[in-house]
Amino acid sequence: MSHGEVLFEFVQVGQQMRVAAVDPATNTEVIVIAPVNASRQHMQQIAMAKLRRKLGQVDPPPQPPKKYA
């Protein structure tokens, strides 16, 4: 994450809140769905944790091609 900057977007969908967290440096985005009555801070914490987890993951090594007999 660049300089700790994260963008959040909150969109209410019925009785749920769709929260997007975006790292502008990598254009990585995660989405979480939370109850509309959850606190904004709690929603941000969950989205931030998911974004950190996603950014911390390393792509798995490519699988060797399978040989068929």
C-alpha cells in the first residue's frame, strides 16, 4: 500500500452495506458486505484486513504441464 493510502466506498444495498477498499498504488480492490447497522469503523476494519490479506498473498507457482499417455 502506497504511504498507507486506502480508498473506501460505501454503498447501501437493501439492508446490507457494500464496502470496497482500494489500494491506489496497485489498483487492488476487495469487497465486503456488512449489515447496514454495523459501525462504519467496523466495516472499514474488516475491509482493510481483507485488503491486507490479499496484498500479502503471493501468486502460486505455475503448475507444470500435464503429460498424457
